[in-house]
Amino acid sequence: MRIKITATTDRPASFPFNYQYPLQAAIYALIRESSSDYSTFLHEQGYIKDGIDRTFKFFTFSKLKFSPKLRGKTGFDNVRQIEFIFSTIVEESLRHMILGIFSDREMHLRINGKGLKLTIVNVDVLEDLVFSGKEKFICLSPIAVSTMIENDKGRKVPHFLNYMVPGERDRFAENIKKNLINKYETLHNAPYDKKEHHFSFHFDPAYIAKKNGTISKLISFKNDIKIKAMEAPFTVEADPDLIKIGYECGWGEKNSAGFGCTEQIRR
């Protein structure tokens, strides 16, 4: 389930390249307009699966769509309109998001230390899709996948996998699969019984060649947190139920921070 939101600024505005955190905060604020309890639940807790120390918010959002001519050296200048996708697999999240939008049809972002009011001028409810066992997607936001490693102080820390490193490519795809299964089991509160179903995930080699192998993005998030993610078209072969989860609530990790939102490439 997803919606496309279009909003206009109250004045020409500048957006930095790393705007994911203020946009995430604005999304939580919209949900809070409908239900402060549910917004707090999503932000501070989320949905939990027994046996793992990870929670899921089950929503993602795309990058903002700007006119290419607005791109400057440090961000986007003279912005008057933005557009983005909000996607979730949880009906309650979508309901509160829509109710929050229509409470006063405004979004409030804090950009470069200053408040920015946007008027929401259009909300399109997009069609639900049916998936086969093999699909192709483009990234509307980059995909982040991590694993835990031991640093030089003996502490376990997250390491974001780089698909372009041969030794990390298989682990990248395997962690995508594990993440989808964990999401499935959390959503359904039941074991996933098709773990032997064929699964493959690979980014488009022609696109990678076109980009000279440069498909990684380093995103600065809250408090200067650095998140390395991959952005390229990809093909996935998997159980359609897992593909649906990836499409609706995001591929990989950090989905509620604006990672892993994709769009199907229609045949």
C-alpha cells in the first residue's frame, strides 16, 4: 500500500543532499496528527519479533523528487515543490498517515536549522500490485544492508555491506533474504515455512558497467551517522510473499529512515 504526496513550499527553499532525517521527522509528525500514541509506538518501539534484537516499523519512503535543474553543489536550490512516495504494509500506518495529512494539509520540515512549511496539494493512492516469483525493480531510495563485525576494541559494530566488493556480494543477498523472512515472521507472528524456496538477488550488471561500478551512496543521517547503501536496478527471484514485503515496507534495513523504497519495472 502506498501513496504519492505532492507538496509546495511557502517560499523558495534549499534542501541539502542529506535530508532523510527531517523528512522522517515530518512523516512521524503527520502520523502524530492522527494518533500521538501510534506515532510514539512506531518511533520508540515498532513491531518486535521474539528472539531477535531488532524491531520493524514496516514503512519506507522514497527520495524527494526535484527538478534536475535545481541541483547545486551542496543541495537543491529554489525548491518550490516536492514529491515523494510513502509505502507501508500495515493498514493502520497508512490510515494514520492519510488522516494526519488531511488534518490541516501541511508538512513541517526543519531544513538547515530553519523551519519550512509545505502545503500538501495532492495525495494519490497508488494501485496494489501482484507479484510473480521473478521481478525487476528500480530504487527510489538506496538499499542498506549490514552485518556485525568486531572493531579494534573488541566491540561488535555494524558494517554496511558493499555489493561491489566480491567477498561481500553473496552476504548482501543472503542478508536481504534473512531480513525479508524476519519481517514476514514478525508480521504474521508465525514461522516462515518456505525457507528452501529459491532466492536470488542481483543488481543490473549493465547499469553497474554504465556507472563504472559506482553504485554506493554514503548518507549522513541524524548526529552525523553514516549509512552506506547501494542504488541500482535489480532483479529478485523469490517467494512472491517476500517480494511483496520488500516492495511495500522496504528492502534491506533502515527503511523508516528512507532506505529500500523501490518501484517495479513493468514488463
